Amino acid sequence: MAYNIVLTTAEDIVAVVDAIVAKGQNVDTGFISEFTGIATDDQVNKALDMATELGMISHDLTTGYYSVSSYLAKKLVTAISDDQKAAIMRLILEQYQPYKVFKIRYCFTSSIEQACKQTKILCSLTSNERDIKNTLISIATYAKALKSEGANLYSFVEEENIYPLIESSLQESTVSEWALKNFWGETLYNTVDNNTVIEPLTEAFQKSKAQTPDTRAIVVYAANSFESFLDGYATSKGVSLVGRNGILQKRDSLNAHLSKKHRGMIDYIGQVRNAADHGADVDENGQMWTVTRDTALIYPCIVAITIKNILERDNGSIVV
């Protein structure tokens, strides 16, 4: 297998993976750049290249779209603590052959520069040694697998057991999904698509539990789940959504199948999504909307409630 390491940071890698998980489908570099706010296209592309190198994402050369190809990558961006994120990143990194070679060569040479040079040779890398060094150190430090001792000396952290942290992260995810299943009930739960509705909504709930919640990401994850729900609901009603983009346009196409009150609830979901997802608002003198913590924390709940209420109305229960 051919390997190559490009100059990027762990933070940028995590950011682009988060963007891809948030969008879910048809993810192009334009969306990733806008979602992450990474300064330049070159930085975005390098982060995408390294995320692909680590097996976290895939790139369809025909469509140009990116998708997540790793279960661990999804869990990385929805982990609720920095320690959990570090543990999952470490597990991903430990499976990457150039990193394993780098660790071994550093143990033999006690020189970061020499270890990078030998890794470059042994793994047939084309990038320069400084880029290899900076990228590997950034990712390994993020993963809490490497710590600086000063004076360009480092030590690998081998003694820590990362698996309890990973298990905790997976359990948190299971709890969120189980809570959603209990709230909807098994019958309703089984009527919606797992990959496009349940998973991103569960991930939104996960993100809302983080030590420092990413308010915009929570809204994007939950809103994408709801838009996918509308897609499936339209199919079940025989309604075409061709040419209808976004939650509000799709709601309008489904007006005949939705109550007035539920349409109003969808309007809130769509308006908050637009505030989080779009740029300057011409109606507010070009100002940018800020998604507050309170809004972000309640938003996945409103999405879950609205989906349940729409489906229960079809079964004869008029509830809000």
C-alpha cells in the first residue's frame, strides 16, 4: 500500500470529518470549507487528504463527494469529552503503518528527525521530513499518545489503558439511541431510516452532551436528520420533492399531509437551521446569526418531538 503524509493538524482533520458526518451525503469541499471555517482551500484539502490516509473518510473521484468510511471516525466527532476523543484518535492512529514505524524508529534513535527520515524511507513517503514530523506530532499529541519533554525530546505514552474511555464513548452513544427509541416507541422508531434519520439525530444528542458543545454542529446534525425524515415521509405519501431544497421548501410540498400546527413547528426547525447554516442575513443588515447554547441543546429534542408528532397524527393522535 502506498502512503503519504501531508502537512496538517489534528484539529483540521477532526473538523473536516465532523463536516462530512454532519452533512451525511453529497458532501463536497465547498460545504466542508464553509462548515469548518478553515482559512484556505489548501488547508482543507490537506486535512481531507490526511483523513483519507488514516482511513477515516473516502473520496468518490467520479462525483467529487466525500463520505465517512470508519465507524471510529463517527464516534470521534461525537465523543462528549476531550479524553474520549483522544482515545479514539489514538486507536485510529495505532492502526496507521507509518505511525507504527515512526514509533519504533524513535525508540531506536531517540531522535525525532532521524525517526522521520527513516520512516520516510521505509514507507516510501514523498513528502518532506519536516511535514512528516509536524503532522505526526500534531496527531499523536492530540491523541495523548505523545508528550513533549522539551528541547525537541518526546516520550510515547504507553501505560495508559484507553479502552475504558472508548467503551464509555460507545456506551454514551448507545444510551442516546436507546433513549430515542424509548421516546418514539418501537413502532415509530422502526418506520424511519436508521442511517439518515436515527444516526445523525443520535449524534446531535451526543454532541449536545460535550464539555464545550459545538452549537452550530448540533443544529446541522439534527436538521439534516429532519430533512432526511421529510424525504422519507414524502416518499411514503407519494409526493415528489424534485427541485425542492431545504426543510422549508420540502415542508411546503407536503402541506396537504401536515397539520397547520406541525407546519409551524417545522418552520421553527427550518429557521434555526438557516440561521446556523447560512451566511450574513440581508434582513439583519448583513449580520451573522449566533446559535445560543440554549437553542442548540433543545433543538434535537424539538426535532425528535416533531417527527413523533407527525407520525402519530397519521395514526390518529393529534398531539404537539
